[in-house]
Amino acid sequence: ATGGAAAATASIIGCDTSGCAGSGNVLATNQAYVSDIAATDDAVYWATIGAQIVETNSTPVGTVMRCAKPCTGGPQKLADSLINPVSVLADATYVYWLVRGTTVGANGSVWRKRR
């Protein structure tokens, strides 16, 4: 991702495993506060927090996104209205994400969805 988690918006850029050499394929643009990226052989997944400061955010504006390689159809939203999704992981069957939750109480959770 360009910009990183501290950036208000970032682009998700796909590269060959050997590197981008200064360029790559833009998979998605204007992604708000990207927190994590994961890839499988057939897709790229990422989480957006949607807010600048995780520690104080209590607004459900986060998402988990997917773009099937080569991403010609654009990204798909797998989950939305999340409060601080901070991590994403994919295996052969599921996509998993960790939601930090709000600053009040122990309300974080782990979710999964079939790929």
C-alpha cells in the first residue's frame, strides 16, 4: 500500500514477488487508513480502519476488502461497518480478521468468512 496505516487514503498496489521496480498494478485507490494486507495465490485482502487513531476511534467505519487477481473487476467489500479492523489473514478456505473494537471494555473479536 502506498501511504501506510497513518495515511488518510492509500492505494493498494500489486507487484510480482520479485518486486515492483518503481511501479505496479493499482488494485484499489482511496482506501481509508489501511491497517493490514494479505495475499493468496488468487486474491489480495486488506483491512481499512477508516479512522486515523485506533486508540480513540469508536465509529464503525472499517472494512475488509478483497480483489481477485488480476483484479480486473475491482475490489469487493467482504465486511463493513467494523470498529477498527487491524489485521487480516487468509488460508485456503477462509479470510480472518481481527477487530480491535472500541476503547471501552474488552470488545475485540476475531471473524472469518469463506473466501
